[in-house]
Amino acid sequence: MAKRRTAPKPTCASCHFGANGLCALPDPSPCATFRPLSADGLKAPSQMRFHFREERRIQTVWAFPTAQEQAEIHAAV
């Protein structure tokens, strides 16, 4: 059976705010604003990407008449 890797527990020393002296909380335990310390600086957490469904993009509920259809409508009047 393969061993499951566990991520290291977050600490104030491994937090961007705590390591750079930007943390304003007196409690030394990690908080909800924890951001991992990285060489790239402060990076926002990744978010899910939004993908449109192709079948909905193709279907149109209403469309303008073509030039030929407009000419036929106005010629009949």
C-alpha cells in the first residue's frame, strides 16, 4: 500500500505575512489569511476556470433576418 503524502502544516513562519512582518494578529497560529511564502512574492490562490458549453454557443434564440429576407419583406409592402 502506498503511503499518502501529507502537506506540511501551515505556520506563521511559512506565511508570507508572518515572514515579512506584515501580520497584525497577536496569536502565532495560522489564520484564514494564510498565504504560502514563495520566491514569487504574494500570489493569489488559483481559481477555477470558466468554460462555456459549445452547444449553447451555437444555438441562437433569436436572430436578425438576412438581407434577402429583409428585401422580400419590404418589397411585398
